[in-house]
Amino acid sequence: MIIRSDVPMPPLRNRFRVRLEAMEIGDSFLYEGTFKEIASFRNSVTQAAKALNKKFTVRADPFSGVMCWRIA
């Protein structure tokens, strides 16, 4: 086996994980997108919450997309 250090890490599969890791309890952010993007966002938040062992909630705002809060 050859150990190589010149191969870069692949990008995160969950593009929202970095933002979710940085959130403190009570922090929130707004996400805007198409219906399909919002469905993907909700799924990504659920997966990241399990991986990070934190709790988030996502609620639809009929005028501007969805809001995501860290609750625990």
C-alpha cells in the first residue's frame, strides 16, 4: 500500500454541514430555492443533525422560503 499526500479531499456531500456545525442554540438562517431544492435542503439538515448529534428544525415561510433553527 502506498500512502499519498497529493490527493485532495473530496468536497462534502452535504453542502450545508459546515454552516450547521457553526450554529449555536437559537441561531437561524433563511434558505430560498425551488421546491426541489427545499426538499433536498430539508433532507440535508436531517442527515447533518444525525451526524453532528444536534437538533434543528426547519419551517416554511410562505413569503420567503424556509427558516432553519438550531434547537438543541
